[in-house]
Amino acid sequence: MTAIEQYLIDTYRAAQHASPMPPLPGANDMAALRAARAHVRFQAVLDGRPARRPWIAALRRRLRRPRPGAC
């Protein structure tokens, strides 16, 4: 079932029970990503690691050129 189909079912149920309509699919995606990022940084602090931006390190790993002979 797609997100749109689930949204339509939830909207129908909300109309039948006179409850508030559900949020549109994707309306809270950015907030969820920010919360996940904050959780990762908080966990780093608890583990005793510096709370740096992990996406910068991931980007550097992606952009690093492979060593010759390494496959």
C-alpha cells in the first residue's frame, strides 16, 4: 500500500468518526530527519566522542579517491 492510499483510508476514517484529519504524507519529513540527526549527535556525546557533524565525515569518505590496487 502506498502512502497516498494509506492517507486516503485515514482521511475516510477520520471523516466517519468526526476526528481531525491526518497530516499530509511527507509533511513532517524534515522534522524527522532533524530529530534523527540530533539523536546521533547526542549519542556521540554520551559515548564520549566529539559531537561533530557525521555527514561531513561521510561525505569525505565518499569523495576520497580509492587507492591504486584496492578493489
